[in-house]
Amino acid sequence: MINSSINGGNHMLEKRQPIVALNHPARPKMNRPSRNNLLLSLKKNDLELNFYSSLDPEVMNKLLEKILP
């Protein structure tokens, strides 16, 4: 009887191991820097441009000059 309860206990521990492995998605995401990345959308006719406000202002102005009249 003692052996069967020990084996049953070990079997339950084996079932719990995969649950411990599920903790890894809780790590913080490090791939997104905390800046002001406001997504802007411009639409003209059927053309749509999406860009982030953290782009160089000169680059943004050149893009706008090519799209807008």
C-alpha cells in the first residue's frame, strides 16, 4: 500500500511538469522601445501611407511632398 501511494504521488508530479513550462510567455516584451510611436495614416485617392511620428521630420516632409499636391 505504501508503494502504490508513492507511485501515485510521482505520477501526479509528472503531470504537473508541463504546467510549469507554460510560465515562459509571461516575460516582458523587449523588442518595442518606449518612444512616441504614434502611427499616422495619410490617404489620397486610393493610396494610403502609414508611418510613425518618430521618423526624421525631413524624411516625413519629403514623403508628404510626393503624395500631397
